[in-house]
Amino acid sequence: MKVAQQRLPTNTLRKVFLTRLFLLLFSFSIVTSLAIGMIYRQRLELQNRADISGILNHMIPRLKNQDRLWRDDADHVLSIIEWSGLLARDDNLRTNKLDAFFTAQSESIGFEGIVITEAANKNIIYAYWEAIQKPNLKSIKVQDQSLWLDEEHKILYSRISRTLHHSGGKIEVVFFKAWESDVLKHLSFSDTESFIALGSYPLMSSAGRLALEAAQPKAGGYARYKINGVAFHEDSKELEKLTLADGNKVALRLVVRAPIRNSFPMSALLISTLGITLLFGVLMYWVFGRWLGQLGSRLDTATKAALQFQNRKVNSSIQEQLSLLAVADAQEHDQISVIAQELSALMTTSDKRDEEQRAYLQTLDMLQDAVIEFSPDGRLLRATDAWKVLSGKDNFSECGIANCVHPEDSANVLEQISALVHRQKELVTIRFRLRKPNDLTSHFWVEARFAPVINDASVVGIRGVVRDITNTYLHERQISHMALHDSLTDLPNRVLMEDRLAMAITRAQRSEQHVALGFIDLDHFKQVNDTFGHKMGDRLLIEVTQRFQAVLRSSDTLSRWGGDEFVVLCPDLVSLADAREITNKLAALSLQSIRIDDTEFPFAFSAGFAVYPDDAENSETLQSQADRAMFYAKAQGRNNIQFFNSIALKDSGKQSFYIQSKLAAAINKNEIQAWLQPLVSAHTGKVIGAEVLARWHDTEQGWIPPTVFIPMAESMGLIDKLGQSVWLQALNSFSVLPKGHRLSINLSKRQLFSSTLVHQFCDDIARFNIKPEQIMLEITEGIAFSDVDYAQERIAELDAKGFGIAVDDFGVGYSSLSQLHEIPVDELKLDISFVRRIHESKGLSMATAIVSIAKSLDLECVAEGVEDEQTATLLANMGVEILQGYHFAKPMPIQKYIEWVNQRHST
Ligand code: C2E
Ligand code: CA
Ligand code: CA
């Protein structure tokens, strides 16, 4: 199982969660430690400050206390002085006595100086000074101040003044006690340094005089700084305002300085940070971890389901889990339960869709046509069962589409597919051969319609339907063969012959060779038909054909142009002698008669040959020269072969010249008559109309057939006039024809040249008050489907005006079925040659094929040349709607026709 091996994405989620949690805790711990550090520092600072101001506060009373002690001492000394009575008498001896006294007492006195003044005038009576740095006593302003500064020696003294009363008046005794460093040291706390400073000037220090130079206390308040890299802080308090000798008052301050106790307790910080972080982590895990864990395992289930679904291997347990997931949190309906719901819904619908698709495919499999899909490079991707039948392959992984196609067709198939792939075409219909299953050598025909499968504007595959058309194909081949061959002898017909002639001429132009063309007409063949019947005539024609072919080269083409007319084409001739050789062989044929069923027929024919480029420069002229030569041969008393170049000088077609000279006159004198031949409904037997046929009776030649004078009129440029004459006679007859009758009128190629034709036709019918639907214009197939644009253009115009259009002689000049779509046709007229052969199996199948083509194109079908009841019934059963032929009536003059119709309708 692929799913199990695949790492589930939720594992990744877990990893991401843990990484993020770790990152969060890490940054949290940093922030916490910073915060703790700051708080700690602030605390420390406050404590330091409190500590130092505590020391200060503590020291001041001590100082005061010291001062008080000294005052007590002063009182004690004073009492001794008083008791000694040294001051009582005011004489010269007093000073000496006092000197002696203080000298004797100097050890116990404990004061640096004692000054005795008269209280009234402050005159110094006596001054005792023990210290070395004895101030200028005169400078002592014995003022009422408890402190006095010896400004000269910068020594501060406590000044204790006492007044004594005796007989001589009031005496003031002032004691001076120096504030020495030792005193301060004694009063200070260990670790700290104390100063007494005047302003910022240190008078003394607990560290001794030396330390005074070390540092200047700050001017006041709290401060911190470093001395020799050691951090200190200090605080000060004003003790008193001291009046100096000059009368200025200066603050006397006590300064306490101590080293800062701010050793940072790293371990405490670390432990507290760690503790808090751990706590936070546990909290986080407790709050989110479990929840995310559940979320993760639910996501696992959903993901597994999605993966299995994607791999189309959903097992039932995962489906159960999924549905649990979908309902478990039904109250909350979080995203996962929604996903689970949607996924299981999707699985269900997709199952259903798969089921439907299977059903569709099963249905498709029932079709005989194969539905296939293949990749742009031709690999087969999908196919219905019918494909296996067609290609004989079960396993299409091995089957590139090109492998199944006949090698001769594969280039075309690949080209068409490439056109689809490159979006040059949106749909192609191709015919090609597929290999027969189990037989690599034989093939069968299929027709395929392919279209590109487009995804996001690019072609991702080709899809299409493939159908076995072998039967249709063979059928079509047969029809197209029929189209190019005479049905009786299977010789090429006029169309094929003219094609080969054109090719032979082109080739001869390049190789500078000769092409001989011969027109052959059997002599007295009409008599054979009339005497022995058509069947015998046909057998004779087949025998004749075989004899002709026996003497011709394989490169020669023998063709039959209807009736007893043959045309032979001999291409690639090096010289005229080659042509002579062929005609000699042909001439030799007439020496032997033909025997059919105990009847002996002479093999007699007249032939005329013309040679390219000697007698003509193009195919049309070559044909007419050969035709002329043939006419000449007939005129010579038949059964001979003439070359055009040898008759050209003698007699250029006497008979045709005669007819030609008379034709113009006949047309001008309106001697060409319009006759009518009835058209009968195959279902009801009723006469629905008639075909108009031209007739010419010459006083000397008798009846001249339209097959002779119509082409002549065309080549002489008289056909317009002839056609006009017949057309007007036909229109005129409408006045006497039964109501609703229609007339079919033959149009020749030349008539279609005229640009005024349509205009004139419309004018004429309007004049005669005839509707265009009553007229069906018959155009022979060769003309209708020729490449001549104006012919098709004219036909389209006539159709647009409302005239019916019939394709005459259909099946003879056939070129391509598909062209039937290109012109607006209403009716197909089956050629007479098919009707003649309808009682043979081959002839029947051809006629059936043509009628089915007409039906499939929704065209009315007319059969001409119906000569008996049996044929009429057969054609009616085949689905031919309209019948025409001698069985009903031969063509007749208009007046006679009216009588005939009336008589027929009355019975
Ligand atoms: P088409 O248009 O195929 O005319 C049918 C021909 O078959 C007519 O020959 C008609 O007489 C003949 N036919 C009809 N029923 C039978 C039958 O049962 N048995 C036999 N053996 N033949 C039958 P027709 O009148 O000799 O005309 C020959 C061709 O001359 C016509 O062939 C048509 O192409 C052309 N044609 C005739 N009249 C005119 C016309 O007024 N104008 C033009 N342009 N061509 C015409
Ligand atoms: Ca016709
Ligand atoms: Ca015809």
C-alpha cells in the first residue's frame, strides 16, 4: 500500500508545532530573564539608596551624641576651673596660674583649645591651645555658634560656650574640640567611608586625612560613581549652616560613601527564568498540546481518507472513521468535521459518478462503433469493446494507434491527427484500413471521426468514433467504378477515356511522342438489335470488345461511348508507323465473323483515327478530327479504317457537312419540332407530365436523330436558337395541357453559357403565366458537375428562381458523390443504360445503389427507357417515383400527346 509508506502531513504539522513552541519558549525565556534582571536591578538600586541613607540617618544622632559628650566634658572641666578659683581674681598672675593649670591638666582636659573672654566685650582674657595647628586666635570670632571652622588649617571644631559669674563680672569660657578623622572613623560603619564636608570640600574623612585627596564628595544628594574601577555610591545630609569669617554661610554636610552591593545573582536569575519558562511551557502544552494532538490525529484520519480516495483504494474502516469524524463534533462543527463531511459526501458522489460512468461505458460497449481515446502521440488510452472487435487487441498499452493502421494509410492518419493536435482542425473524418484481428496481412476499411480533447487550452488527447465501413466502402468503390466504366462491357466510359486522353497528351507534349485516337462504329449493329433483340446485341458487343482488346497493347485504352460506338486511345507512340501497325491489326479483325448461338455475324466496323500532334493540338480537336475520319469511313461504304490526315484533303465529312448546311435553315424555318413523352407516376400510374424532346425531319435525309443534330447545333453556335424554339413551343403547349401538368426540358451545355438565359426564362414564363415549379430543367450530369463555375452558378440562379433542376443521365458521367451536395438538385434521372440491364444481377445492384443514393439525399428519382411492365414494377418496388419509356408511350407531337393523355385519363 502506497498510503502506509507515505509520511502523513500531520507529522510535519507536529514538527512545526514543536519547533514553534520551542522558539516561543526560547524567546519567552529571554524576555523573562530580561524582565527579572531589570526588576532585580531596580530593587537593588532602591535598596542601595535606602541602605546608604539609613547609614546617614544613623550617623547623625551619633555625631550629635558625640557633641553632647564633649559638652558634658566641657562642664566637667569648667567645674574644675571654677573650683580652682583661678578666674576669680583678676590680676597678672591669673594668666600664669591658668597656664600652669592647663599645662598640668592637659592630659585630662581633652579639648584642643579653651578661650576665656569677657562676656561683655568679648575681649580674650586667656587662651589655651594645645594643638600644633594653632589657629590665629584673633581670628576666632567668638560667636554664638556650636561649630567653628579654623579656616586657615581647615579644622572643624565643636564650640562649647559657658558663662561664669563672679565678682569681676561675667566671663565666658569657650571650649574647642576638634573633629578629627579618628572620631569620624569611630562613628562610621565598617565598609563605609564618611566625610564631613564644607560644600564639596572634605574637611575630614573616616579613612583618614590621606583619603581626603582620593575623592571629592559630590555637592549634595545621592550619587554613584567609580573610583579606581570600583563602584561607589554616596549620600549626604546637611548638618548645619556654618557662618565663615567673612560672614558667608556655607552648608556643612555629612557624606557617607559605600561600595555598591550589586553583584548580580546569575544563578538566581537562571533558576527563576528556567522555572517560569518551564511553567509556561507546561501550561502551553497543557492548553494547546493535547488539543493540537487531537486535532492532528483527526487530521490524520481525514488525510488518510483523502489519500486513499485519491488512489481509488478506499477501505471501509477509513470510511467509518471518516463518518465518525464528521459527526463526533457535530455540535461544534469545526473545519475538520466539515472537511470530513464533505469528503465522505464527495466519496459517495464520486462512487455514484463512477457507477454512472461505468453504465455509460457499458452502453458505449454495446455499440458496434468503437469509441476510443488516445494521447497526442498516438498511445491508446481508452476504448470501448467494439475496438477490441475491430482491432483484435485486448491490451491497448502495447497498441499505438499507428500500429493498427495499414502502412499505406498511416501517413495520412498521422497527418490528420497532427492537424488536430496543433489545432489546425477541430474535427476530422478519415477513412483508413485497420489490420484484421489475427491476420496481419488483410485489412478492413473504417471511417473515423476524431476531435481533440482539450484541457486548459491545450490538446491532451484525441477522442473519436471508429466505424467499420468495409461494406459501404466496397459499395462506393463499385459505384465509382460504375461511374467510370460502361456497365455492359466494363470498359472505361467517356469520362475516364477523356481523362486518360488528356494525360496522354500532356505526356506526349513532354516526350515528343504521338497519341492516336480512334472512333469505331460497328456497322449495321442497329439491325442486329432490331432483329435479334437487345440481349443478342449485348452479347455481340461483349464479344467485339474482347476481340478488340486482344489486338491492343496493354497501355492502350478501349472505351465504349454508348450504343455501338467505341473509342480507342493509343498513347506513347514513337512514330506514325506505330499507329498504322495498330490499325492494321484492327483491320485484320474484320476478316473473321462472330458466332453466337449458331448465328453468324460479320465483324464489320468503320473507324476513324486522328493523331496528336499531327492532326490536332488539343484533345477536343483531336476527338472531332477522329470523329470526322469515322464519318468519312462510313461514307466510304463502311467496314474500313481512315486516318484524318489522309481524308482531310479529300472530303471533310461529306454527310455531316450536308446536315450542317441544312440545320441552320431548319432552325430558322422553325422546322425543329418539340415532341412530348409522358412521365408516369410509379405509384398511381397517372401521367404527371412530359419530357420535351426535339425532332427534325429532313425532306431528303428523313428523321435525323437529336443525338446527331444537337451536338452539331452546339458546335455551330445554333443551340441557343434551337433551344429557344423548342422552349417556346413547350411553353405554348401549357395552354392545352391538363392542369398541374409539368414539362421537363433539356438544357445543353452551351445554353448555360448565356448570361441572359435566366432573365429570359423568367420573362417568358411570366408572359405565358406559368409557374416555375411547373418546369423541370434537365442538365446532363457531366455538365452539372463539371468544374465550370458559370454552369454551377447558372444552375443556382435557376434554382433560386424556382425552376426544378434534374440531373440527367445520372450514373454515366458520375464524378463524385460528394458533389451532389454542391448544386441544388431536385431530381435524379437514372441513365437509360442502367434500366436496360436491370434484369441482370449486377445491373440490378447498380440501379439499387443509385436509387438509394437519391433517397438518402432526398431527391426524386426518375427512370427512363422503361420498355415493359416487368421493368416498371421492378423500378416502382425499388422506390423510383417517376417512370418514362416506350412501355407507356413514345415521344409524340404535342397535338397527338394531348389526345393520348385525354384518352388515357378517360379510361
Ligand atoms: P435524353 O434527355 O436522355 O432523352 C431520353 C431519350 O431516351 C430520348 O431520345 C427518348 O426518345 C429515349 N427514350 C425514351 N423512352 C425510351 C424507351 O423506352 N426505349 C428507348 N430505347 N429509348 C427511349 P432522343 O429523343 O433521341 O434524345 C436523345 C438525346 O438528345 C436526349 O437524351 C437529350 O440529351 C438530347 N435532346 C433531345 N431533345 C433535346 C432538346 O430539345 N434540347 C437539348 N438540349 N437536348 C435534347
Ligand atoms: Ca432528358
Ligand atoms: Ca437520359
